[in-house]
Amino acid sequence: MRFPPQAERILQAILSLAKKKKVKLYIVGGYLRDALLVRQKDNPDIDFCLKNNAINFGRVLAKKIKAGFVVLDKEHGACRLVKKIDDKIYTFDFTDFRGKALEKDLLHRDFTINAIAIDLEKVFSSEDLNNSLIDPYGAREDLKAKIIRVVNKKSFAEDPLRILRAFSFAAIFDFKIDEETLKLARKEREKLSAVSAERTRDELFKIFDRPNAYEYLAKMDDLKILKVIFPEIEKMRGIGQGPYHHLDVWQHTLETIKQVEGLIQELRNNKEIQDYLNGIISSERRRRALLKLAALLHDIGKPAALRHEGKKLIFHGHERIGRQMSEEIARRLRLSNDELNSLKIIVLRHLRPGYLADNEVLTPRAKFRYFRDAAGEAVSILLLSIADQRSTQGPLTTKGSRMRQEKTAFGLIREYFRKNKEKKIPRLINGHDLMRKFKLEPSPLIGKILSEIEELQAIGKIKNKTVALKIAADIVKNRE
């Protein structure tokens, strides 16, 4: 086990102050775990613990190394330092022992793979760091066995978020969760409702971001954990969808997430799509994770939209109901405005590619309106539509209809990236032109005229300002 030179330099500075203040410092948890797994984060975070006065030590260290400083928990003695070193952002957390001694502190860590420590002095005095590790609860054994296991049976009661962290760690490392830990998670699952939305969101997105999120979401569903976070899904269970479907609404939803992941894997060599999915929408949360959340929510409006017409089940308008419900869920999870707006667009428009595929000829006007309405989520919607269709395998679903939809969707994806490379055509007229020419006051009419002109210009129907103004005059003349 080795630390990178950049980390050793800052650790040496921290040790220097610790010696001066006669403080015994220990590195604990994830940084050591990652070192044993030979993993490095782009922006490292290193946790330290000491017997007491962690906040005072952190405050002094922050001044010495010119780092940002914040108290995380005054009552339990926890603070955080943030410092940019070369091209990396380092985060250092300092906490008081949770117990009288180090081993008692480690007993209160979440999982055995994180209940590991090393005396900071040993980092620079020991020839073999592996021999200097303090590992009373079998961290190295569980890392080797690829097992996520709680350190003690009170772990989830101490912090219910650890239930989600068990699944996010398992997804990130491709580990299995110990059976006793799973039983404990099921038993304590209701306590998750008391966890802050921000913490819940962050762990969920770690799971969504992984290529095999479906596996862990399905397991969370089996343990009735997922419904604590998304109680709306309970109404989706057991609702059949007619002869085009082979699964109920909820099982179809899970299958759609699985198909999204299969499709992303299928397109792994398509750089344009992968770059698109890897785009950051907010904080460190990527579009691929938001797409999977959208897949989870795309049919969430169906129970409320369900109507019976004879023997037929009708879900007319479920996408509009789903948009509203998705907004409520997004606000509950404290998603950013950008994420909220993207999620609403995907859920509202997820049926649109199927309607487009039903046309024998896809007109320039229809394509323009799709790209206009879908905006930056055009590709997300198209990918979801393919996965949605692949998850629909009832007796009336044909291979021909699926192939037709996929051909339409992939064609639109190619056109989206091609259009993005083109230079944007400047507007022929603007709002000031309209107000001056037709003596108009600011009003929705101006937006309506500009939208119509933009559409006609995009599909090649008008190419100069004179014609644009003539069409504008007709719209003004015919207004109600």
C-alpha cells in the first residue's frame, strides 16, 4: 500500500503541526480502503480522528496551510478543511474519537471495510504500511472477499443513511452485501425517512451512476427499502397494461432501467453519446444518472391516469401527471433547478418518439418541433424511448414496430449531434423589429410570431427578412 507523492507532502505538513501540538492523529476509513484497493479519487478526501479537540486542531491547521474551514458538528467535534493542491481539491475531515479509544471509535464506523486506521507518524516511519494498519474488525479480509458488512448491529440505527451507503458501496466496488447486513437493512428501513433529502439524494445518484444500478435497485425493492424513498411506486404494483405489455407498471419500470443500462453498454463505443451522458448537470451529478431516475419515474403517473373503456385499460395523459409527480419528487430530493427541469421534460416527452415513429414520413416540421420541445434532453428522451419499447413485449407488440421506432430514434440522435455541430442560423427578425414595424406593445403575440418565423426558417420555407415580415404581417392581421 502506497500514498501518492502529492498526498504525502500535505500529510507531512499535517504531521508537522500534530507533533508541534503533541496531538496523536490517525488516518481512518475510506482513504485507506481505497489505497488497499489501489483506487484514487480525482479529488481525494482524507478522514482523521484524534482523542479530542478536533475542531481546535482543524482551525489552527486551516490557518497554517491556508485552507477553507467549516465546523460540521460542534457537539461531536467534527470539522472540515478544503484546499486546492495543484490540480486537485483535497478535503480533510477531523473528528473526535467516538469512544474512549481508537478501537471503540472504529466500532462506530459504518462498515468493516471502513473500520481501519493508521497512526499518521507510521506513514513516514514504517517500511511496510500494511503491517502498520490498525484493523480490529477484519477490513482487509472483507475487502479481499468483496463483502459489505456492518461493524456492529447498531450501525443503521446510529445513521440510517448507511442503509443506502451499503448499496452505493456495493455498486461502486462491485461487492456483495453480507446477508446479515441485508436483514438488518430491511429491519431498519423505515428510519431512512428521517434522513435529510440531500444525503439521500447523493447516495441514490451514486447508485444510478453505476452501470449496474438495476441490480441494486431491484434488491432494494425486494427489501422494501425503495418504497421508503419513493412511496409513490406502491400504487404501480399489480396494475396490468393490456396486450402490448407483458409486465405490470412497476415491473415494466424496473425492466426499463435494466434496458437503459443495456443500451448504454451497447453504445459504449459511441463517443458522442457517452460524452453526452457523462455531462454534468449539477454538482458532480451526471446526465446518465438522471436518465435512470427518469426511467424510474417515466410511468409514475399511470395509476392516477388509469381508466377502463370496456375491457381496455387507458392511461391517457399519464405523462402530464407524471411530469407533475416528478417535479414533486425532484423538489423532495432537493435536485437543482436544472435537474428538475430536465427530469420534467424527459417524463413529459417520453412518448413523443413513439408517435414520430408512427408516421410514414417524418417531416422537417415534426423534427424541428421535437428538437425545440425536447431541447438539451432530446437524446435522453430518445434513449429512454428505445429502452421503454424494449421493455414492452406483450402479444400485440411486434418486432417490426420495435425496429421502426429504433430506426427513427437513432436517426434523430444522429441528427441531434449533427445539428449541434452546425453554426446556428441568425434570426431574420427580432422582437424590436416587430414592435417597430407593426406598432405592437410587448405581449405573447410577439413570442408567437417569432416562434412561427423560427420554425419556417429552420425548415427552409423562408430565407430573408422581407418574407419573414410578410408572414408576420399575416399573423398580426389574423390575430383574434
